[in-house]
Amino acid sequence: MKKIASLTMALALGSAGMAMAQDEHAALTQHEIVTQLTQQGYTDVHDVDFKNGVWTARARSGDGSRVKLRVDPLTGKAYPNKQVSSLNETDVRAMLSSEGYTHVHDVDFDHGIWTAKAKNNAGVKVTLQIDAQSGRIIGTN
């Protein structure tokens, strides 16, 4: 009987761990995004909306400037429209190519992130949004 109880407990804990791991990859809710932005020092956060694979919002930065933000839906990291990129267009094209994207075009830095159009590994046309510091793809549609 103790073996059955131990096995049941182990299975329950394992299932809970899997559910928690899945939640780590779930998109943040609108409320969580507002909380994340506030924790990053933004105030007067409003017009929060999910479009083109990322959250967008308007807010005031720490210095009181009005900013438009794109927000990573998994991490809540904000990308203000007045950000300087540590990557250049050649870096972005090389990174996308190394990840298997082809026919990369319309690579632009706008509102704090890089955007590009390309075909993915399945040959489907996609629009990508890319972190201007790390080169990580933060949104796709």
C-alpha cells in the first residue's frame, strides 16, 4: 500500500512539474504585462494591446518622456521606440540565415526592435520581430 501511495505522490509531483514547465512558456496576460512594465519603471501605462505577435503599450519612461513600447510576450521585457540597437542589418540577416530563414527582406529597425520578412523552414512567409540587443526572435506572424 505504501508503494502505491508513493507512486501516486511521485506521479502527482511529476505532473505538477510538467504543468509548471509548460506555464514558463505561456504568453503573459495583459495584467501581467502592465505589472512587468511598472516594475521596469514605466508609469501611466495604457493602450495595452496584443498585435503582430507582441504586446504593445504606451507609457511614460523613468525620465517622464512618452514612449511607445513593444513587449516580449514571454518575458515582459519592454522595447521602447527610442532605443539604440547593438545589432546592424547585416547582423540580423546573418542571424536569421543561421536559423534557417530564407528570402530575408524588408529588414528595418523601428520603435526599438528589428523587423524582417522571410520564409521559415517550411517555406511559409513570416514577419519577424527581433530583440535589438540579443538578436532573439520575440514575435512572429
